[in-house]
Amino acid sequence: MDTAAMTAKMAEGQGFIAALDQSGGSTPKALKGYGIEEGAWSDDAGMFDLIHQMRVRIITSPAFTGDKVIGAILFERTMDGDADGRPVPTVLHDRGVVPFLKIDKGLEEEANGVQLMKPIPGLADLLGRARGLGVFGTKERSVVNLANRDGIAAIVRQQFEVAEAVIACGLMPIIEPEVNIKSPERAEADAILVEELHKALDALDADKTVMLKLSLPARPGSYDALIAHPKVLRVVALSGGYGRTDACAELAKNKGMIASFSRALLEDLRAQMSDAEFDKALGAAIDEIYAASTHKVAEAA
């Protein structure tokens, strides 16, 4: 797929984006969920090798194709790795799946109710390498814990600064200001975030577009205007700690929003499964998330 084809698939494709980008501190938890306990590796290299094996098993499964999975977000080591002797982005292209790269390096300590992204050293070089491997875009995450306008405005400012650098390198940024679904001020934080995102989108040059990855909103339909914004290519949802059943139920209430789930996609997969069991479990998860992304229901009264 060339850039035009990937852009069209992201804008119009029926399906969802798989988030296969666990990194750093989240990797042991992901491996434990997969049935591999701490102690199964002796160092970081061994840990990352095990998570890479899990990801390769997913993306090479017959259940994982561009018919329902239109994109996949990769960790840097996964992007640089191989699957069946070929670069992972190439394997995804061949399956009709658009590759993205997680570029953030974790979060700062909380201030003003939010956690900004840590600095991203060597960003230009990383983006250039990603583009050379056929990656279409990036994903960069920060977190909103409270409905603090100054903090949320700072997050949006930082996100769009990074997005400008990504666009300058010819890639599509997925801006991810996650609202903590356990926040006591969740609905208010959603509302402030929508306002701040609108301001930033309106200020974006007319020839630039971004994608948004947002928490499932406290009030369904809260993102309708963002979804319709001419500078937004697509709005995708993170599961944010919901199990798959609940995440899909919430997603189905939000028209125009598709999934970009990680834990909710992987929750039934285990290293000890036979290939047939693994493919069946992955296929069932994909079907459920696909349905919630493409078939919407009216909000319950």
C-alpha cells in the first residue's frame, strides 16, 4: 500500500486498529496476561523477545487481516523486528494492515491534574526510519486525570507540537490525550478536552490532518463534532482498562468512532494455547471489536 491507499483505508476503512505497542513497565503485565510469569526471562532483551514472539503470533495468525483489522500500532522494537523472516511493517502491508509506530517515551509526573509526555530524543531520526520501513503514522500518549483546564491545555499544546513534527516528516500523527476512566471528574475532563482539541484543530493549517485516539467518553456522542471536523482523519477509541465486553458495549454507543484496543484485544490469548486455539480466540476477539466499531446502537434511555 502506498500513502494514498493507507490514507484512504484510515479515512474510510471498515474495521479497527490493533494496539500492539506495550512497552517498558507495561510489558511484564502484558506477558503475565498472556500466561508468561516474571522469571521466565533473565533480562530486558529476553523480556522483549517474548513479547515480540507474542506479537508475531498475532500478526501472522490467519485471523489477523485487513478485512477487519485496518491498522496496527507497533512498539519500536517490533517495527525493527522480523516476522517470518521479513520486516514486520512489510508483513502488515501484505495483509492489508496499515502500520503505525508508538513514539512517546512514557509520562512525566502528574502536574495540574495531567501527565505530559517525557521528551522524545532522536525523534526526527526515528520518524525517518519509520517512514523508510513503510510506516504510515505515529501514536503519542499523555494522560488526563482531573478536569484542570490549564493542565489539559498544556497536554493539547504538547501533543500538537509533536504532531507538527510528525507531519513534517510525512507521517500521520495519532494524538492520544487519554482521559483516565477512573477519574472522579471524567465527564468534565472530557468536555474540557473536546474544547481544547477544537481550538488546536481550528488553528491547524488547512492542508494538515491528524487522527485522535480518545478514551471512551462518559457521555456517548461527546466526540461527534471532533469526528466531523475537516482536519480529523479518524477518531479511534482506547479501551482504557475496560474489559472487552464493556469496552465494546461503550464503543457501540459512539457513532463514527472505531476501536484501537490493546488489553481488550489480547485478554483471552495465552502462550500455552495450540495454534488452533489461539487463532480461534483471536478471531473471536477481532469479530467482537469489529462489530462494535462498525455496527452502532442507540444509547439506552
